[in-house]
Amino acid sequence: MDSSPGSALRIMLLGESDVGKSHYGAQLLLRLNQKNYALRMRGAATNLDAFDEVTRALAEGKSAGHTSWTTYLESLWPVVDENGNEIDLEWPDYGGEQVRRLIDDRKVPLVWRDRLLSCDGWLLMVRIQRSGVEDDIFSRPLADILSRRAAEGVKEIRSSIQARLVELLQMLIYVRGEGTSKPLNSPALTILLSCWDELGSEGEERTPAQVLHSRLPLLSSFVKTNWVDDRVEVLGLSALEKSLQPDQADADYIDKGPENFGYVVLSDGRRDADLSLPIARLAATLAKR
């Protein structure tokens, strides 16, 4: 692979509010300076202040606070995989409400547009337990929805989470100028179903792709239709492995350290403690371009 300046693969993280972007980032940082994972740092990361606070909270056995919707801090992590593929991982710290506002306003800010045009792959985080099929114009007749909302005294009709995510992907594809008349090769896409531990027995019995199809069939069908099969992957993630509280310490986290918690669910349902695998696998796909 070309190692000249600017040749590193660029991967961008996307996700709405409360999907665990900051917790995953902090847990990943704890692993990138070690040698027994699929990725390791190849240089100094920039702008890690936001993740320092999350790391401190996890070391105390607590969950970190919610990122303010007004925050947008870009952190660039230069990493390398086991095959020597260099990756520039763009890990922004932003309030997920910004993604929702982007969808509602149907406008892509310049700061987002520039990064979308320069990146090779997308890592889309979805908190699957809070993303079930809701009543909207894509899942039920409009008359039924209006009748139910009127009975409940609710006037506003909002798109479901899966409808918003499909619209988000459509907007991002449009910004990049990628056509939709044929399956996409670029950008490669990984959908990461976060907080997998919340699924309970469902997470034990199904693969990530099966869970996505069951919980978010519209999103699953859109991705299958619009991407080449080997350019998209669905994985599961439990960055913390258990639920933590912001005001109550977890003794196991304090005793063992947060770096000993968390796992990834691979496409075949197997679990792996290496939290860098979603990015490493996406990079391996990109390296085949």
C-alpha cells in the first residue's frame, strides 16, 4: 500500500444521540497503545481532551455524561493494522442531536461536507435496543397513525428512527455525488449495533445482521439494495459490557480496569474482546479497493 503523505485510509464515525460514541472511543483509546489488538497507534492522536473525561469516569466505575449538542470537536487518530495499512480515524465528539438536526433541516454543514468528501469508509453506530420499529408513515397507514395520535393528544408525526437513518444515508450519498442506480462500492460501510448487552437472549441467539433485519427492516433492506455485498458489514458492540451509572461506582470496573470490559459481536455471532476489530475489518475492506 502507498505510504506517501495523505495515502492513509480515512474512516468517519457517525451516530445519533445516546448511541455510545464517547464510551466506545474512550475504551478504544485504552487499547490502541497496546500490541495485542488488531490496531495500534502509529503516531500521536490530536485533541483528546473530551475522551480524558470519559476515561476518568470509567476508571471510577461510572458512566460519562452526555455530550452537549453544541459540541463538535474533531479528534484524529493515526493507527495502523496488522497488515501495515495506515488509517486516519476521524473520531468526532459531538452531540448526536446534531445528526438529528441535519436530518430535520435537510442541510449538511460545511464541516460535515468536507469530511464526508475526504473519507473512504463510514462507521455508523445504532443503539439497537432503542431503535425498534415505530408507528410512522413507513410502517402503518397514515389514517391509522392520525387516529391513534389524535386519541393520544399528539399532533406531531415524526419519522421513525430507521426512517431517519435511511434519510441520513441518502443525504450523505448525495453529498458525495455517488449514484444510486447501482450498488455502491464507495464508501464502504460498517453498521455497528451498540449496547449489545441490552438485547439479552436475543443477542445470544441471533447474528448482528439478523437483529438489524428484525428490528430495523427498512434500514436493513436499504443497505442491502444500495451497497455491494462485500462493501458493507453489520457487527455488534458492547463497549462497556454492562450498564454503568453516572453517580454510582461499579466495583468490578475499579478492581479490573475498564480495558478488561467490552466485546465485539462478529458477523457470524462470535464474540471477541478486541474492540478495534470493527475498524480493522472496515480498513481491510477498504484496502482491497
